[in-house]
Amino acid sequence: MNIINQIIELGDGRTISIESGKLAKQADGSAVVRMGNTMLLATVVANKTAKDGVDFLPLSVDYQEKFASSGKIPGGFFKREGKLSDYEILVSRLVDRALRPMFPDDFHADVQVSITLISSDSQVYPDSLAALAAASALAVSDIPFNGPISEVRVAKIEGQFKVNPSPAELEKASIDMMVAASMDSINMVEGEMSEVSEEEMIEALSFAHEAIKKQCKALQELTLKAGKTEKRAYSHETHDEEYRKRLFNELYPAVYAVATEGLADKQLRKEKFSAVKESYLSKLQEGHTESLSLFERYFHDIEKKAARKAILDEGKRLDGRKLNEVRPIWCEVDYLPGAHGSAVFTRGETQSLTSVTLGTKLDELQIDGAFISGYQKFILHYNFPGFSTGEVKPNRGPGRREVGHGNLALRALKRMIPAHSEFPYTIRVVSDILESNGSSSMATVCAGTLSLMDAGVKIKSPVSGIAMGLISDEETGKYAILSDILGDEDHLGDMDFKVTGTEKGITACQMDIKVKGLNNEILSKALHQAKESRLHILREMLKTLSTPKDELKPHAPRAHTLTIDKEYIGAVIGPGGKVIQEIQRVTGATIVIEEVNNMGVINVFSANGDSMKAALNWIKGIVAVPEVGEVYTGKVKSIMPFGAFVEFMPGKDGLLHISEIKWERLENMEGVMEVGEEVQVKLIEVDKKTGKYRLSRKVLLPKPAEKVV
């Protein structure tokens, strides 16, 4: 075995090691990355040739966690790893977005990257090492790749920046971002923040980039050790430069005219571009030898060049807006009468219908993963049906894009959700995209804010979001930053930068960059232009609903929280859950009890006031402390030869001895009392050793006069 190793120093005593040449040697490239006891095995394989007619990069990235890595057995019937979880999909997307822009534009062979968590350390997040592992596998392969790249998590904890912090440290972080970059420039960002400023965010990105540069240098050394400086030769594209030039000269003026016409209607603009194309094709003579696949590719290049030149030279966008202009907005709340909260948010040709449902602790999302396990009280789901773009698309459940967009919106809103102690509900937000032409995830954030406020959720501050774009020319140095980009501008542009925030600061961001050289000047300008745009959107939203509604919807469940001493938890639950089940059956309320900080916390949920009152009184009766000398109205539970047991408080039985029933002497209990009979009793003693209660009825009755002998 030719085993090679590389060590990366993080500067605070922690290290990352890379090993190659021991495992998975039949892959084109493989590497094991280790930090602490967390180990990731990454492999990469690429076909030697591209499939016919493929003019894009067929890259697939899969991150998967083995439950054995953390000493767990998977749940479910089959007890084996199944399809990727949402968390695994999100990590796969982070790696994909970091790698994809770095492959050569003309490389179209199938590439498969697999990253497997083979050992887990509870103090080391594996997602911050996944892209480094993938880049290490590429570094020791002969697959063409314009790297190296790497990725780190950067957090701001108590005013200090730290790379790849532990989970405990991350809980205190005001910034939590994943950043990917090459030696030269940042190409991917995703994270969440606690209303931070634009300057703080730029500082965090710069700090992360310095750490990434060290990792990229280590990968360059790894490539030298592996002897993989020469990459494989390939030829996946054929071109006809004369044909390309002829098409450009003939079609560019007409395409540029459409690009500068300022058509706000997406379909009309599409039809006009298609008309130029069809006009040319209709003039071709029968038996022409021109390649239609080359025509489509070159026509796309003409469209791209025309749209970009119109923006850079004339400041004209495809729909006629100014560079910093946001499309018209209209909003509506309380649109769905059956939901606990709802909103419609429309910006241009992008529309989200979002609903909020309030549930109990029983509705929490259970997460069962090799690294992350637990419960999630705030859930956000994003749906993107085909009709939203006028396309026919089978409904096969959420794909990776839906999972990613939903996660971004969740991160934008979750730090504004009140603490569970203040609002003891499970909250589910669902965004259904009904129209899409650019940044439906940001429409989800806006609609989510309005629907939460419509539901009466006391969010800390309303949140809005905006998608920014970039058009740049490397030769001339010209660039233009676009606010509220269209779908076409995202496709034809160099950057998709989504920023969400409140009036105070940024709460989340996501950035994908297709070009090199995004400097701090461009980044700073984009962030400040984004701030102006998202504050404009926020003002438009607040015209519809400015603050959370004071009351929940009439049909939404009401919640009440009780805190009791933990020794009473068993009394409320009862043997085998008998007591709590009876309370729920009789009152119709839903009751959830748990031990928190050595106390019992009871949450009672009900949509009916009488039901809530009855359940609370019942529970209070169970946990109330009986007082000697107090008089209670009880119910006879059982009759014994020596007396009767009376339930004088919920869950508390006392002995009413035969001698304490009447002043007169009773020989036996026959015919004296019946089970279920109500009787007034007085608590006369609590046994200090056993805790048993002694009751008396006769002390409440008039004492008969003594007979004179």
C-alpha cells in the first residue's frame, strides 16, 4: 500500500488529518478525513467518456451516516440505513454547491461523489468536514477539477470567531455559517444569524476564508504526494466556430432587441425569444446540415450575452426594472379559514400560499440520526409543484431542492420564534409555491412571517427576504448588482445571493457563485443593497399586518402550563397511564407531562374553555396537598368490613373507619354506605410514617346528648 498523509493545523491545538491509499483504492480517488473521533470516507468516480447529447455536468453527491459510527442501531422495521434523511440531503447539497462550479465547463462525464460518516464524535460536526473530504478524494484523483476547494463552519461565540466549533459552543453562537472557497475566492455560503450587521457578516466570511486557504494549501501538497498533478485528457464537446460566429452575427441584434424591450411578462418574453429562433429555423432549406444541438447551445449563448450586455452597458433588465428595483408586492392574511394562520405573498410572478398549524408536544418532529437525534418543535415544509412554472411534472414528493429551500426559510425564521416556555406549541409552517419566477424561498420567508403573525404567534420581529444577483465582465471589470432577481437572471447571471433579516439585522443567508474573484467591495455592496430591498419588502408586508394578532384563531388549541413537584408526576400519570388517560377521555383535553430541571411540567391543550378548566381542576386536585382539619366532599371507592375508603381528593384515598362514620356504634358495614356515594369527610390525621390518611364523618355530625343513667 502506498499510504499518504496530510495534517492540517487549526491553530488552537486541534488538527485535521487526511489519509489516502488505504481504503477504497479502486475508486478514482478516495480519502479518509479525521478530526477527533469523527472520520469521513470520501470517494469519487468519473466515467472516462460523456454520454451522447449531454451538455452539462452530471454530478451526484451523496452524504450518508452509518449508525454504527455512533454505536446506534437504526430504528424502523428493517433496522438498516434507508433513504437519505433531510439532514443528509442538506449536507449533500452543501458539498454539491461547493464542488459543481469548480469543474471545467466543457467536462460532461458522469461524476459520483460519495461521503460516508464511518466514525462519529459528539464534539465534532461531520458536516463541516464533508466538502474537505470530497475535495481530498478529488485531489488524489486524475479527474479534471479546478480546485482545490474546502469548506468550514465559522461561528461567532461571545464576540470571538471560531472555525468548526463544538455543538456546545455553537449553542451560544450569534453567527453559524458554512463557507466554501478556493484559494482565490468564496463560492458558497449558507448560514443563520441572530440579527447581525452586514459588517459582521463580511468579517465572518473573511475569517473563514483565511482558514480555508490553509486547507487548500494542504490539499495542493496532498496532490503532489499522490503524484496526480496531471489530470486525464477528455473531449466532451465539438464546436463549429464559423457556425457560431455566423449565428451570432445574424441573430444577436434581434435577441438584444427582445432583451432590452423590458417585458415584465415571463411567458411573453419567452415567446418573443422563441419567435426569433423559429424565424431562423423556418428559413433553413430542406436537407440542411446544421446541427440542431449546436444551434440550441449557441442560441442560448446569444441570449446570455445579450441579457448581460444590456444590463452592463445600458442598465436595462429583462423586465425593464432598475438594478435595485423590487417587483410589485401584494399580501393577504387569514386567507384559509380552516388553518390556524395563513398568508398569501406575491412579488411579481412569484407567489407563496403559506399556512401555520399549531400542535401539541405529541406533534413534534422526531429526528433519529447517527449524529443528530432529538425533537424539533418548529417545522417548515416547502412545496414546488410543476404548475407553478407552467410545466407538467409528476408529484413524487419533495426533492433535494425542496428540502434545501425549506431549510433556508426555516433558518431565517427559527430564531424569531418564541421560547417553548412562552409558547408551548409545536409549530408547522407549510409553503406551497403557486407561481415561480425567481426566489420562491424568499417569498416563503415573507409569507411565513405573515402567517405566523396571523396565527397569533408572538414572533420577536418580522422577517423578510430578498435574492440578489450579479452580472460581471472579467475583461472590462464592469459589474452590476441586481435586486430581486428573475429566474432568467439567476440562470444567466454569476451569483444567487439570498439574504433574510429583520429591521435590526440579518437572520440567514445563502450564496452560490459561478465566477471567481468575488471581492469584499462587491460583497459589501451586495449586502447593503440587499438591506435596502428587504426593508422595502418588510414595509410592504407590514401594511397588511404589522404585529402578531392578540388572540389565537377560535378553532386553534389553547395551551396552559402547570409546574409541579416531580414526586407528583407519577400521581398525575397513574399506574400504566390510567389517571392521565381518564382525564383526557372525560375532559377531551390533551395533556403532555415531562420532567424538566427536576420539576414536572404539564402542558394542557384544548380548543374548548370548559374542557381546559375541567382538566386543570382535575390535575390541581391531584397535586394539591391535603391539610389536616380541612373538610372535603369525597366519593366512596370501596367498602371493607372495618370501614370505607373514600377518594376525598383526585387520586387520594383515605380510610373512613367504621368508628368514624356515626356517633352510634356500628356492628358492621352492611347497608351503611354504597360504592359511589358522595360523603362529606374531615381529614383528621396523616400518618407520618406511611403517609396514609384518616378521615372522619361523625365529627361533622351533631353529637347526641349523653343518656342519664
